Amino acid sequence: MSTLTQLEVFNELNASPHARLEASAQLGDGLAAALWSNRDDARDYHAPRHHTLSCYIAGGTRTFRRQRPLFTGAPDKLCVLPAGHESNWVIDGPLRLAHLYVSEEQFVLGCVRLLDREPRAVQLHDATFVDDARQAQRFRQLIALDWHEPAERLLTSSIAHAIVDHAVLCQVGMREGLRLKGGLAPYQRRSLRAFIEAHLDQPLALGALAERCQLSEYHFARMFRQSFGLPPHQYVLARRLQRACDLLRLGGTGLGDIALSCGFASASHFSNRFRQAMGATPGAYRAAFLN
């Protein structure tokens, strides 16, 4: 997820003459946020390539999906709009809402990490006007922060991850009628996850991972992507960066030591990769959580 203008739901609202964008930001790690106000409008979403989680902040009591006119929103109501969904909305009266946009890559990482499921075997359920006080509170914490002030934006990213994790745990279910073909066996997937986690501080060559499954590199890479939703190198990098975030939050460990313990060749390599993913240096990230 490189720019907000590549997000279909964002673009659809941004094209409305009635909607007003109050704030927006890329949060790194395949996440982006936006705060909108709107009124007297109609919007249609057609198969976006990203997931959208939303929370009504104010108004919305006469907002509804066109096919369900008697089912209306209200403050703190939550909606889940999965990638690929279709929906048609009528906004009658004022509305203020927060959006969190989630890349497919970030979603599949959550499925593997939190559910121990193949991403292709599960789906994020379309949900409208859900009541969940804890999730609504997270959204209100999110919009209370200054997304462009470096320290607060990192806190925003942390809250955004908590929102996504909650949605994965509560709004994801098995795909009905799906017969999986190809991919790694469940025991191979679990063995690989454990091996990768135990060896993040070491070089993890594709050949060595393929050998653990007794597969050629070509077939292993294809089957890994089917089962994990990402190529092996992207998955390993994501896990290294997550471990680095955990260590940075704890404090007390030098950046060079964190780089080595997470498998980065040097502190500069670590810093470059971290900045690309999180939009901030490791030092700034640590300072945001320790101050």
C-alpha cells in the first residue's frame, strides 16, 4: 500500500462533492487512516483491493446500505468492508467517520500469526453497524492523535495494529465450500513458522527452508506463497521487523544488537528497512514508546 490515492474506498469518498477529508496518513506496514465528514450523499464501492475497517464518530443515524434501508448507523457503530466486496450506501444527514485501510499483505500476516490458518482458507466477513465498545474506543484513541507528529503517528500505528488484530480474531471465518489444492501441509506450515521464529537472527536461505520440506526451491516458493499468502522473503522480513518492534518497545538494547538479533546485516541495513516499513527510524520508534 504505497499511496492513499491507490485505495479504491478512499478514492470513492474523495471524489464526492459532499465528503470532506479532515485528516489522512500512511501509517506504514500496509496500513493507512482517514477521518471523513459527509452528508446527503450516495457512495458505491466495487471490489476494492484492500480491506476497510470503519467507525462512526458522530451522526450516521440516517445512513444505511441501499438494500437495507431500515438498518441505520449511529456513533460508535463499526463496519467491516473486505477486499472484493460490493456495497451501496445512502448518507441522509450528517456523518463523521474514521476509516482504517488494510493491505491484503497485512491481513494475511494476521491470519497466519493469530489464527494459524492459511490465508486462502479464511475470509474477513462483511459486517455492518457492529457494536463493539473496545474496538470503538480504539478508533477514538486513533483519531485523537496527531498522525503527522512523529511520536504520535507511531502510537497511531500501534493502535491501528490492535484494531486489525481484533478484526482478524473476531471477524474472520472459514471460506465456505473451499477445497484447498496445493500448498504446504499443516504440519509443514507449523514447523516452518517455528523454525523461522527460532532463527530470525540467522541467514534464512530459500534453499535451506525448501530442504526442510524436501522440496525444490521453485516448488517450495510457490507452495509457501499459497499457504502463507506472501513469498518467503517477504514473510521473513515481516517477522524480523515485528521482532524488532517488540524489542524497541522494551528498551534497554542497543540498535546494533537489535539489528543483529533480528537478522539484519548491519545497523544501517536495519534502519533503512525499518524506515521503509514503518515510516520512521528505529530510534524514533523507540522514543515514541518510552517517553
